[in-house]
Amino acid sequence: MNIVEQTQNGVTFFSADGITAAGGAAHGFSTRKGGVSEGMWESLNLGPSRGDDPDHVRENYRRFLKAIGAGGGRMAMTNQVHGGVVRCVTTADLHTDPYDKVGYEADGLMTDLPGVALVIYSADCIPILFYDPARRCVAAVHAGWRGTAAGIAAAAVERMRDVYGCRPEDILAAVGPGIGPDCFETHEDVPNAMTAALSTAVLRHIRIKENGKFAVDLKAINAMRLEQAGLDPDHIAVSTLCTSCHPEMFWSHRKLGTNRGSMAAAIQLI
């Protein structure tokens, strides 16, 4: 599978061609392009907590979800805490307004309810979308370095297997745009956390830079974890784009700091 760029009704987003080809699920990873926000949030800000005009954010959601083909206006969102919890979404968790209060914390969502857009946020962290066309269920996770170390990608696969009876080999996974290893420069705490949690197998995705710091490839580590969880490598699409390298296209916390908007990734059974 591959990650491809698309533009619908002026909204630019990325999607996985394999999920699209399978049919039955609308999905996409947003960019900065195609919204109505102004100033430092220009233009497609999907972060309700960034201080933007709420009416602009609501319109941005309407545009983004319409562009990716997610109709109906029903969403499930979450308070992200950089952990490894994947929540099973029920009708009690559904909202129509991105500013509705969410009473739980999780970095992953999953559901088998049709017409519900699972939404997670990012601005350098790694968004991952899942679809099982055989069991008709979807999931979305937010994997920062802590969530990656906590194994949230594999946790989503395990939860889909345990709750919906999925076979890992049927699951399609899309690893969206996020910070690349050259820009994700860290001290030794991050590599130490990765190796402690995930074994020395992650070392091939970590290198020491000339300045003594470490370059960590979060996307590659998450793809590795998905393979270890039983996914077919051909069913995993990984974006090569670095959000920090392309601030004209993406929101990047490392590049822009707190004066920024947020991207969203969404997937919905249709």
C-alpha cells in the first residue's frame, strides 16, 4: 500500500490507496490546506484547543470530513495523553460538535459502528489508521514517542482481534505524515525508553548523530510493531513526509511551537 496526496473541493489530504481500494471506509490525514482559519491558524486548523475561532474550526471539520467522504456529522474524539490505551467507541461517545466535552482519556479509538468518524490529532506525532474490511471495523491511534514505546500500534491490533474477532492478516494500516528521524533529534531518554519497552530490535531505527544526540524513526518503529503484531507488510502504508520539514503543508510543534494549529486523521465505516 502507498500513501497518496489528494485534493477534494480545495481540501488537501493524504490517504492510503489500499484502504480506498478495499471499499467501505472513508479516511484521510489532514494538512494545513483548504480551511477558513486566519492568522497563525491559517488555514485548515482542526485543533479545538488551539485558541482558534470555534466557528472556523467547525467549518474546517465540515470541509475536511466532506472531502474524505465521511458524512453524517457523527464523530468520536478523545483527550490524548501520550499513552497506550485504545478505547472501544459506543453510541454514548458520539458527538456532532468538535467542541463537545469528552470525559475520557485515550490515544486510540476503535469502532464497528457505521457512520462514525474516529478523530485523532497530531502536529508531529504519528497518526495511524486501521481498517479490517472482513470484520468491518476501524481504529485510529495517536503515537508520539511515549505512545510508540507503550506499543499503542500493536495494542490497537490486539484490541481489534479481541473485541471484533479480527485476524491481523486482514487488517490494513496507514501510518500518516509525522516527524521524520532527521528532525526528531532526542537525548538518550527516548532510545532508552524504546529499547526497554520494545527490545533491541528497535535499534536499527535509531542512529547516533554527530552532535551526540539520537535520530529516532518513529514511523519505522510503529511499522515494525505492526508487523510483529501479525499484519502483512503489504498491508502497511507508511508516509515518507516529515511534518517538521514541510511547515507550509503541515502543522509542526517542533517547527512552530505552540503558535500553531493541529492536523487530524479520521476514518469512518461507510
